[in-house]
Amino acid sequence: MSHDRENCSALVDGVVRGDKRALARAISLVESYRPESETLLKVIFAKTGRAYRVGITGPPGAGKSTLASRIARHYGNRGLKVGIIAVDPTSPFTGGALLGDRVRMSDVELDGSVFIRSMASRGSLGGLSVATQDAADVLDAAGFDLILLETVGVGQSELDVVRAADTVIVVLVPESGDSIQAMKAGLMEIADLFVMNKSDRPGADQAATALRTILSLRPNPHSWTPEVLKTTASESQGIDRVCTFIEKHREFQSSNGLLEQRRAARLQEKVKELVIRSLHTEFWNNERRELLEARLPSLCERSTSPYEVVEELLRTFPL
């Protein structure tokens, strides 16, 4: 036990120093949900809350990784420490697009001011957002100034991830129908800034105008209207403006208490998710798994309903 505490203490020290090997080990630990990870996260929590977190999402192929790397380079050139967590909730074992992301980002990682980590859900309960927030907390405790959370797609898991950010950027491309797809995916509700990337393609101006029209019809409870910016991230065009609007949104939220509210809501949701994960682990012991297996035939025959089985299972669980 004392050996475990010593190892955890050494790992915490390494994280706080910003040692990259310690950061990689710590993130692997929290990603695995092993019991030791809770000890680590409890200790470092008091050192978190300083980093600004930016979520970057949008359809596959929109150029999110390139945009993230250019934003990271922009802030790295200003002397800030930047962390990038690239999230792939669907492919935990194969390289795929995520491996390509790392290759495309490798040039910015070499300058020493940027730390990049790829993450996958591995089918774990509790949602990818908890694991991602935990990884972001590790980077936060290590003194990173800016943490970019980049997702591969726009499914529910990815939307949960970007909700863990202080500013959310939705990246689109000029192809027809992209704005409508953004509406269908629920991106209009979560975006603080829209980036029309690959704007050197035909139709970029029209697509940006259409998006602004849609935004003008949206209810605006906080008097913040998401801007639509055009970029060509591969050529580093428009990156300065994107970074300016990130800072503008941060100032807007900080000045009227919205940033504090946003972070409080995020912590509240994290506690709820952790409770669900803990209860799930505690509930499904061998006895209850066997009880469910025993009731399957009657369920399939429709002689017992799922609700009755749930009631029977809950009677064995102390509430």
C-alpha cells in the first residue's frame, strides 16, 4: 500500500513539473479507470481550474486537426503551453484517422511547447467526456495554459466531449448542405464560434452567409452571437482571427459570470456521471447478473416485462 502511495506521489510530482513521460503515464492511468487513478485525480484536483479549454468539433474531413495544430502553434509562439487531446470514440485499437491526426500535428509537437495525446473510449461506461475531462485535468495541473479538445466526428459522445470546454468551435466546409447538417447534429446549440474552413474552395462566401442567416434567427439568451470566420488552416490563413475570437469569448464570459457558471455546471455533470459509473460497477455483481440471465427466458416469452425484472433487481440493492 505504501509502495502505491509512493508511486502516486512520484507521478503527481512529475505531472506538476510538466514532465511529458509523467503526463503520458497519468493520462493512461485515468483513461483506464483503475482505482489508482482516483487517488491521482483527488490529489491534483486542487491544482486545476487555471487552463482554458477549447473544444473543436465538426464533420469528418473538415480540417479540425490542422486547425487545432495551427491554433496551438499560434499560442505556442506567444510562449504559452498548449495541450491537445484528440478524441476518437469509435476506434480504440486501429490507427485510422486518429493516427493521421498525430502525423499531421507532429510538426507542432516538436517545438516543445505543445503536448498531444490521442484518446479512445474503449467501450467504457460513464461516457468519453469524463475520461477526457480527467485527461484535461492532468494537463491543467501540469500548468498548461490552453487545452484543445478535438473530436473526430459529431456523434453524441463527441458532443459530450466538447461540452467539457469553455469555448466550443464548430468547423465546417463550404460543400452544399453542411450548414443544414450542422443543424441536424445539434451543433448550432453548442457552438460559440463557427469556422468555415477550406474557404479557398468555391461556395465559401455563400456558405458563410447562409450560416450567419441561420444564426440570426436563433434565440440568443446570453447576448453572445457566434461569429462565422473563414479559414484555410492548411495555409495558416485566418488563424489569428480565430484566436482573437477565442480570447474575445473568454473575456465576454469572464466579465458577466458565465464562465464561472459554465464550469460549475460542468463539475455538477461530472459528479453525476461519476455516481452513475460507481453505481453501475457496484450494482452488477455476480448475483444480479445471474438473476438477469435466469429471467431472460421469461422476458423472451413476454411472460415477464423488463420493468418487473428491474423491480426485482432493485429489491436486492440497498438504496
